[in-house]
Amino acid sequence: MSQPKKAWSPASIASRVWSLIAVPILSILMAIVVGAIVIVLSSTLLLKQPMDLTLPITAYAALAQGGLGSYDAFVSTFVLATPLLLAGLGVAIGFKAGLFNIGAQGQFLMGAVGSVAVGVQMAHLPAVIAIPAALLGGMILGAAWGFVPGLLKAISGAHEVVTTIMMNYIALAALTWSVTGPLRQVGAAQPSTATVGAAALPIVLDRSGHIGIFIALAAVPIAWFLLYRTTRGFEIRAVGANPDAARYAGVKPRRLIVLSMSIAGMLAGLAGACTVLGVTHEVNASFSTTVGFDSITVALLGRSNPLGVLFAALLFGEMRAGAGPMQIHAGVPVELVDFIQALILLFLIANVVLRRLLRLRGIAGAEQTGFETITRSYGRETTV
Amino acid sequence: MDSLNSIPVIGIVLQLFEYLITALPFLAHVAVQLAVPICLAALCGVMCERSGVVNIGLEGIMLTCAFTGWFAGALFTGLLGRGTPTSLFGFTMPLLLAVGTAILAGMLMSLLHAWLSISVRADQIIAGAIINIMAIGLTGYLNTLLSTQELASTRSFTALQIPASVVGLPVIGGVINALFGQGPIGVATILIVIVFQIFLFRSRWGLRTRAVGEHPRAAETVGINVILVRYRNVVMSGALAALGGAYLSMEATNSFQAGMTQGRGFIGLAAMIVGRWNPVGAFGAALLFASSQAISQSINISPPAGDLGNLLKNVPPQFFDALPYLITIIVLAGLVGRSIAPAADGRPYERESAS
């Protein structure tokens, strides 16, 4: 982590920045190339169309156009990046504590349920009261969904990878239940909640740019401050880097695991709340999301650094915004974005190989991804 | 009995037992059916982790193979015609070729995981997560792309019909029907469990596998090639996960839906832990998780009468949907401390460099 102080020359700064971003950028580029190959091959082999080498270009142009092509598109990139940024920060804080939180999906869904439950109740109150209350409702339920796996890990050592996935499916059942049961709007043809009314987040940019964008952007420095400028943050990073050493230094790893998982859940819950209060304004039975896996990619691509997470979230917000136009204009299914996402991670994790292939070793040194601590605790009795 | 049933709480519990006992033949049969994919996932996990490689990507491998099996089935049916199914298990040429293709795909996916975890020495949980995301993306992409195409409709495997005279035997008849009144993959799973259990503890391969998973350094000293053993196990385990995926799209149904594995791979991992990394234990745990699903199905199909029925009518159906996952968490949290993983599980092995 700590490197010897160097003189601040422009060249040294540039080379440091390059060594940080070289692998992520090359991973993205290679994923795009492989994605293009898949587009051509799949349309030729499966749809039996003549081989069209320009199809990937059409597709990627539509993908870029849909997220950056106009002010409208640009705002929608930020709208879609908002939940990814919040949930991604949560996953990143988990990584810093040595926890792999695959539960952002469920925490997001519970955040949606919590915010809509409060929002519908307060739909006729002044917005000053309704909005914070509804956001808080989402944060609390999301935090609860992170707290449970954290507690289970701290008490019994049950690995969070399995328990958070189970919590995701339970969250889905809970969402369906609340939408078809207690929160269902009387008289609605399809199972759906009432709208959140006054609790809706005000639109401040263009047609869709709700104020949640700024909440998410504000979360970046807050997360950075928490991790790097507070005692708790230091302890979280210490537990993640070496739980044994942290314990000898007087840190209580069990408490920190519960705390980190709760914070992660709270952020993912806030992401769900922002999506409901800012975009959908209600929740129906088909409410679904890709935030769960996207936020993992965002955290890994951003190297669990809040600023890195911001850029990664914007990238994926852009891809999500452009995916629809891509399917419409080029006939390439939106799921390509998921595949590209996996490819980015693949190249990122195989960075040792990437460096060797591109002879990058000299530039970036023996820098690792920094996630070696995660599997240490898998299935073990209790490591904390 | 009726007077007992009217006692509050205890009466309901008695009625529940009564209901479960009358529904037992159905329950046992369905539970084994539902346990098959979970069990195959757990066996895949056992084979990997006994040699020291954590594989959470088996969910993705299952999903890919469910897709591959279904799609290859449609392709081969288009090429070869539907064929006449054999009376036993309903084998046809296209179906057999499709299962073979699915197994091949599973082994290829595992090879990727093996390469990432063993050669690249990447974090194995992240490598597995990547495989899961890739599987969701790729199968979703291809499935949407194919939704516009006319595909030949495939058959699915059929279950073994146990003769009525055997089923009629007291106790044993029911057990035989539950275990072996299944399709080919179901029956194969039960045989694999037994063979795997024996081989893991009674063969040279099993000894080497366990040595590599517990103490790779020591294993290397006595001349075992740690890297090779791990590669072989992970790639072989891909075939097991592939069977689990093929079961979903070729035996339980004859179609593919996006995300159809629904976390069964992860439940399988929990079954592996609860079953203490033993094939037979994993099968037992898979049965436990599956029986909660079977009970909810049974209540759905033939709801119990009386007070219990009235009580269950007020339970939302989503509760039963969530039940298997809930039970998985509870059992996992209760048992994990007493279930010890192979010592070198999840740790990449680095040869001591002599040079």
C-alpha cells in the first residue's frame, strides 16, 4: 500500500496513474473486441445471416449513442449509474473488509420495498418529511438484509457468499409477497403498489435526472472519508488485509464484519430506494434489476476505491443506457452487456497473463488485484 | 384422534404429521426429483474442494449446460429427426448427443475455472463469480437471439417405471420407487453418489485427491503432481455440474428459461458443507433441502383438510417459495462450525521454486 515518497514530477504522476488504470482499460478494450467476435459469430451461426463484419460497429455505435449521444442520453446514463454507484460502494466496502457480498441484489430489492412501504404511507405529507423518511425506510431494510449474513458469519462462520445468495431469493419472495399482499393497491388490475406521491424524488436535470444522482455522487467522498480518514475505516481495512494481525492490534473482527455488511446493505438499500423514488415511483410484481451482479463488477473494476467505483459505475450506467437502443437498432440482445461485463472481469482477474502478453510488467510492477484475502475464510470454522 | 386434533398448537402439529405421513409416497418421490440437480451440484463441489479448489461457478456451469443441452437437442433433432424413443428412459439419438454436448460444455467451463484458479492463481471465489456472470450473460444473450428462430421441439427423458408388484412391497417398495422411479440422470445420480463415496475413500485417485486438498506440499514431496490432480478433478467435476444442468432442461422439462438454475448451484454448495464434503452426506443434505420444496408442492397440489388446511390457506405462497433458501441458511449457520473444509481449500498452490 504505502510506497516510498517520490518527487512529484509530472512524469512520475503520469506513470503512477497509468500503472493504476492500464489493466482496467486494457481489460475493457479486450472485452469489447471479444464481444464483437461473439456478435458476428452468433448472428452468422445462429441466425444464419450472411457474415456482417460491420454489425459490431453498428451495435457499439448504438450502445455509445444511447448513453452519450444527447443530453437526454447523458442524463439517463447518470440515472442508471446511480444505483450501481451506491451498491458498488457497498460491495467495495465489503471487499475492503475481506467480505464478498453477493447480496447487493437482495439488499437492493428490500431497499425498494422499504422505500415504497414508507413512501406510500407518506404520499400526502410534505416532501421535506416524506422523502427522507422513504429513503430511510429503504436504507433500514437494506441494512437489515446485510446485517443478517454479517451476523451469521460473525457467530457461526457461515460463508457470506452462500448466505447472501440465499437472502437474494428470499428478498425476491418477500418483494412479490408485499406487492401482491399488504402493499397491493386496491383495485389495481396488475399486482402493484400505489405510487409514492410526495415522496418521489424531484427531477432536477432534463426529464429524468432525479436528485438521487447527487445523493450517489455525495456518497463517493463520504465512503472515501469513512474508509481512509476514520478509525472504523482503518479497522475495516485492517481486518480485510489481515484479520489475525488486526485482532492482535485490538480490533474486534466480528463486530466489524457485522458493521461492514450492514453498511453495504444500507448502501444497496439506498440504491433501491433511489430507483423506486426517482424512477419507477411504484413497485410491481415484475420489478427486477441487474444491479446485483453489476455492482460486483463495478466494485472490482474500480478496485474497491471510491473514485474508481465512480468511473466504473458511470461506464456501466452508460452501457445499461445504451443497451436498449443497441437491441432496437442492431438487433443485438441487451444481455450482451452482461457478457461483456464478465469478460472485463475475466481479463481483469487474469491480469498477470494480460501483463505478460502485453509486456506490461515493467510499467506496473508486480501489482496484484488486492483481493487475495477473500477466499481465505471459505468454509473454515471461524476465522474471525 | 379427533379429540387430540382439537387441542391448540399440538393438534395442528399432529395434523401436520398425519398429513405428511399420508403424503409420504408422493413427497419422497418428488423430493428425490428435486434433490437431483442440487446433489449433482454438491458432488461437483465435493470433487473440486476435496482437491483444494473452491468452485462457486458451478451455478453458472449448470446454467450453461442446461442451455447447451437444450439447444444441442434442438439442433440434433433438426439434423437427425426426432427418432423413436427407447422404452427404457426414452433415449433417442439426438437426446444422447445433446447430453454429451452439455457434458463437454461443462468440462470446458470448468477448464476455464481450473485455469484461473490453478494456473493464474486468481482469487477462486471471484473466478467463480465471473463464471456465473458470464453464464447468465451468454445464455441470456443466446436465448434472446434464438427466440426469433424456429427450433425443432425436443423430447425429454422419461422416468423408469417400477413394476407395481415392487412398488406394492411394504416400505421397501416406496423407497425403491422414490429412488429409482426417476429418469436416467436421476438414477445415474444415485449410482454416482455410491461410486464416488467408495472411490473417494478407497481408491488411489481418492487418496491423492484428499492429500492434495489437505496438504499439497506433502503430497508433492511423495511425488504427486498437485497441479495435475487439481486440473483433473475440476474438469471432471464440470461433467457432474453439466449433468445437473442437463437434468433441468432435458429431464425435468424439455425447455430452457433464462436463469432457470435459480440458485440450485449455491444450495448445492450449502449441501456440500452440511454433508461435510462427503458424497453420501451431500446427497442427504440435498434431500433435506429438496424436501422442503416437495412439501410446499404437495400442499399446493392437495391441500390438507381441517384446521391445518385453514391455517395453511392464510400462509402466502411466497413463504413456501422462500422456504428452501431459508432452511439452507438456518442449517448452514447451525452446522458450519462443526463441518471442517479440506485444509488447503481455496488456496492456490505454488510450487517451491528450485530455480
